[in-house]
Amino acid sequence: MAMLEVRNLKKQFGNFYALNGVNFDVNEGEIFGFIGPNGAGKSTTIRILLGILKATEGTAKIFGKDAWKDAVDIHRRIAYVPGDVNLWPNLTGGEVIDLFIKLRGGNQSNRRDEFIERFDLDPTKKCRTYSKGNRQKVALVAAFAADADLYIFDEPTSGLDPLMEQVFQACVMEAKQAGKSVLLSSHILSEVEKLCDRIGIIRQGEIIESGTLSELRHLTRTNLVVETKEPISALHELNGIYNIEEKDKTVSFQVDSEQLDAAVKHISQYGIIKLESAPPTLEDLFMRYYENKDEKAAGGAS
Amino acid sequence: MFRTLTNHTGTLARLILRRDRIRIPLWLFGITFFTVIIPIAFDSMYASQQERDAMAETMKNPAMIAMVGPADLDNYTTGVMTAHNMLLFTAIAVGLMSILLVARHTRTDEEEGRLEMIRSLPVGKLANINATLLVLAGANLFLALLNGFGLYALGIESMDLEGSLLYGATLGGAGILFAGITAVFAQLSESARGTIGYSIAALIIAYLLRAAGDVSDSALSLLSPLGWVTKTEAYAKNAWWPIFLLIGAAILLFILANYLNAIRDLGAGFIRVKPGKKNASPFLQSPLGLALRLQRTAGISWGIGMLAIGISYGSVMGDLESFFAENELLEQMLVAEEGYTLTEQFIPMLFMVLGILAAIPPILSAHKFIGEEKKNRLEHLLARAVSRTNLFSSYLFIAIANGFIMMTLTAIGLWSAAAAVMEEAFAFSAVYGAAMAYYPAMLVMIGLALFFIGCLPKFTPLVWLYLAYSFFALYLGRLFQVPDWAGKLSPYGHVPQLPIESMKWPTAIVLTVIAALFTALGWMGIKKRDIEG
């Protein structure tokens, strides 16, 4: 069942289309990773989902309700953490957490102190004295202490240290195990790779690819390193082979997933001594979409 | 040793000058402008000795002495009058300049981590504080000369060279002293906010100490640096000893600040910050409670300010008759009405000005909505189960209540001080009625502010323009014989002139309805627009 449903979402600022037809779903009990560089439209999408911005076109629904019209009803069941947490300098962290929990209403869990401890936050300090990471902790504690059905995180760990990042990841996994859904927008691709069931990649206001990590991997290339008894010839004549590098008797190259079979058949003729294959990382995927737009078009044609 | 501690002081001083190349000149020329414009105004408004003596007469009461200090009232020349009315307040402004500039270049830079980068370079430990004090001393010296020669250049008979230079030196001396005070607090406090807070508290305490000392004519004033300021009596006795006192005390404070800076760690202070609350009180846990909490300090400060303004106007009510009789210019501004005293005729004009002034805090309070929006903090609330209308209504409610409280405090201040100095005191209901007659006009201004916030957030500053227009059209308009319709373009132009006119309820109702319409439009607008951030 889709907890969150975005269909053909468009948002215009003046003449500029920040979103140009975004489509994706987040299903129940699923962690959905939302990745893309700055300015691609991640935060704009999230702010429309929160009913803070009004969509120019298209629909954004959470729990089957309209994100703009039924904002207050929806918000009783969600928890949100922005990437840039700006707090009131003269309130303490503890006061802000209480305020946030209270304003959310809905289900209250009394886990505030537990999460303050887990995130190692001093709630008696004024927000003015908090670093970026500590302000994020305030928002995270308030979010996890709420017993929400859907969590929306917009680059929540950008100021946290590796230790706290792990605490965050553990908290997200616990939420998932409790059957909650999560929309996680992040720059930290290793984090998305580790946590997310499905991923959507956004570029210039459009989702250009979405699916499970293994589905996405099929769309891309595998890295192979091969050592053969005899030198491999005519490798570059095969379809879907890229970045061939030869060093002594070792050849490394990338191969399109659908050409893997043909490539392995070809090289096996030369007597394989060693064969290493590595699946593409999310970073490879991401970079491929962003760095080599032209190459992608060419690869698709071959 | 001291040389290595202050290595590159000159370079840092140049950096400060570069960073403040607009800020410092603005302060200096702003202050100098007011210093020279006032005696010109006094010289034309109170041209004859008779008029000045009448003014001196109004100064002979404890309220005025508490406010501006003592003076040679029997020899009230334009020079004495300028020094009496302006020197103390200008010195406070100069003190404020020093406080803000010193805090900016010491604790603020330290708190923001800029000083850490500077200190990682081959720069002396005490270079920054001494560069700051060097620049401030220079700026204040320049200010002293600018004001001294500026006043002398006016060529007003009673303002000789010595008095003028002393006037300037007093301002400069006060500025240098408060630079020293702030430099010490910048060492004691751990935050920029604390530094500014403690320093301004010192300024206020100095003022109050002097007020108490002057009224009781005791040595208490001699404990206050602002007491020393009034003791110079420029253009009368021309006493120079307070200048030496100011500079001497400043040097001691500079040394103390250097010592404290030398013995502490970067980022540390001497006054411990006590931990804040671990939990939010139930009061805080709503959009309304939060908005009130955020505006608490500003609201209380404005309330005290409006009360004080009311009191200061009320305290001159006793001498108004004689004062107006001597001053044609002011008499001209009042509508001649049979059967009412001049004081009573003065009331509506006074409340018009106060009503415009009292509209500032509620508009600021409403504008806080935009401020919170721009800082991305409304997002925290709207992302939770808080509707836009609920949030907007909180600010609406606070602004309306704020305006009511401000007007009430002003009326209370004015009435109570007037009751103390007048032989036949006003009835409170008369004064309060005259004040509250302006409340519907104020509501129109608040409504307009809310309309802009809801519908056209980029245009919110236009309210200030309209408020300023109201002031010029109605207050100065009387002086320059601006046509009537110009005043009618402002809601304040329709308010009945209580107590010389009777209350016009239809006008009040129409103004209130207009205010409600604006507010309703803003309320509908906020439901539709994007929340920026």
C-alpha cells in the first residue's frame, strides 16, 4: 500500500520549473531513498509534501490525503527533519523538543529522554550555543520520540559525526522494523545504500530512475578485472564494453549488464587465470547519471 | 614580552577599519548631525531670552532634572540649553556606539570563530583587543573634534570655542569610557549577547544612578560616568575635570581588559552560563505560547519605553500654559478652540503622535511572522499538526493585544505624571478616552501589516512608509499648512480630537471594519501562498 504518492508534480517559481513532473511512491514499511545533487528539486518536493509550498500541477498524497488541503491531519502521523535546522536562539534544546512533540499532537510516545541519551544531546543548553550537528540532533530527537507512521528526512545527517550517523541509521532501522515508512533524502550515498529498499534519482526536477538497488544495478555496468594466459584481442570490438585499461597481463574494464554473458564468453577463450567482478556502487550509478550524460545516451543507443 | 603579545595590532586595526568603513562614518556623522542641528533649531525656536527663560521654567521640576540633569537655569542661553537638553542623550548614543562596535570586534568575532583563525597566524594574544580599543579611541577622538569644531562653526553667540570643544570632548570621553567597559565585559561574558547585555545594563544603571543623584542633589551622581558628563556644564562653567576622570577611568578599564584577556583561554569567560530548562513549560507548548515567548523581551522593553514616554510628556503638563504662551511656533500648531485650556488642546495632538509611535511595537510584533518565515522556523511548526490559520491567528491576536497594551501604558504614564504636577489634574477617563480614540486607527495599521504578511509578503515594509506618511501629513502638516485631504489619507486623520471634540462612534466603527477587512484578506492569503524560507 502506498503511504506516499507523488504524481506528475510540477512547481514553478516565476519562469523557472523547479519540478517538472515528479513521480514516485513510498510503500508501507519501506525506506525510500531520494537522491540527487543540490538544486535538483529534493527539498522542493519535500516542502510540497509538507504542504508548505503549493504544487503548480500534479498531486502529492500522503496516507491517501491531499498534502496541501489536509496538511494538519497528515502531520499528526508524520515526523519531519530538515537538513538545515534553524532554531530559536533563546530557547533550550529541551524546550524545543517538548514544543515540537506537543505541537505534533497525535500519538505520543514517552521516549524523549531515551533518544536524548542515544543522541548524546545536552537539552539544557540554549539553541544559540548548539553547533549544526547539535541542532540536527534536536530535530531528530523530536522526530524519533514521536510515534509517527511516516518519517521524512531531508539530509538529516549532514552535520553529524560518524558515531551519531550510526545512531541515526539504527533508529531508522528500528522504525522500519516497527512497520513505519521512511522517505530519506540524502547526499551520503553509502547511507542510502545501506538503509534504503528503493531509490529514486532526481535530476533537474524529474525522477530519472527509480527502483530497488539491484534493479538499478541492472541498468548499469559491472566492473571486471581479468588476468588471462594469452592477451585478449578484439575486446573493444564487443558491444557494451567501456574504459578498457591494460596493465601487464591484467585487463580491467566495465561491461553493460546485458552484455556480461557475451563478454565473459569472449574472454574465456584466452584462458582465465583470475577474474574479479564488482557490482557498481550507488556512487557509480549516481556519477554515471550526473557526470556522463552524453555517454549514457550513447550507451543506450549501442 | 608586550611586543609579542601585541604583534600585528596595527594590521588588525586596519582590518577593523576596512570592515567598518561604512559603519563607523555612519555613526560619527549621524551623531554629529544631531549635535549641530539641535542648536540651530533651538536658536530659531527660542530666539529671545524671554522664550528661553520660559523653557527654563519648565525644566525646574524633579521629573525634568531626573531626565536630563541639572543646569544653570538662571543663565539659559542657547548654548546652555543645547548642553542641558542634548549632551547627556548624545553621550548615551555615543556610549551605545562604543558598546556595539567593541562587542562586534571582540566577543562576536571570538564566538563566530573568526578570532580563532586570526590567532592561528603569527598574531599576538592581545593584538585584537588592542586593535579594537585603538580604533575606538581614534573614532571617539575624531568624534570629539568633529562635534567641537562643528558646534563652534555654527557661529551662535553663546557657543564659544572652549565650550564647544568641551562639549565634543565630553562625547568622546564618554565613548572611550564605554569602549573600556565593553572591553571588560567582553572578557567576563562568554557570549556576544552577554557582552552587549551587561554593557547596556551598565549604561542604564549609570543613567539611573545619575538621575537619583541629581534629583536628591547628592554625591551619588559622581559615582556615575553619565553624572560626570552633566558635570562638565559646557557653555556655562566649562569644567574640564570630568574629562580627565572619563579618560583616566577608561585607561584603567583598558588595562583590566588586557589583563583579563591575557589570563583566559580563547572562547572562555569568567561569568559562568547557568544551564537552561530541560523541559518546556506547558505555557510554551502552543503556537501562541511560543510566539509570546519569542516576543517577550521586545514587548516588555517597548512597554517600559511607552510608559516612560507617557510619563515624560505628562511631567511637563504643569508648565504647559506658560510654555505655550511664550512660544508662537507651538501655539500655531494647536487648533484654537474656545472654552478649553491650551493643555487640553495639546492632548489630542500628543496622542496622535503617541498613537503613531505606539503602532510601531504591534507592527513589529506582526512582522515577526515574516522574520520567523525567512529563518525557516515556521516550517518546524507547519510540518507538525499546526494549521496556517492557527499560526497566523496567534500573531494576529498578539499584535492586536500589543497595540492595546501599548496605548494603555502610554495613557497611564501620561495621566499619572500629569496628576502629580498639575494643580487641577485630568480625570483618568478623559485621558484614557483621548488615547483610545486612536486605537481603531492603529488597528487599521496592524490590519494592513497583516494583509501584506498574508497576501504580499515582499511588500511588508510598505506599512512603515504609510505610518511615516501619517506622521508627516498630520503632525508636521499643521506646521506647514498641508491641505486637509492629505491628512485624511491616513486613518489617524479621521480620529476625533478628544477631549475638545466629542467621540465619533461611526468613524471608530468604520475604521475597525476596514481593519477587520484587511485582516480577513491577510487571513485568506496565508491559506493560499507558499511559505518561503
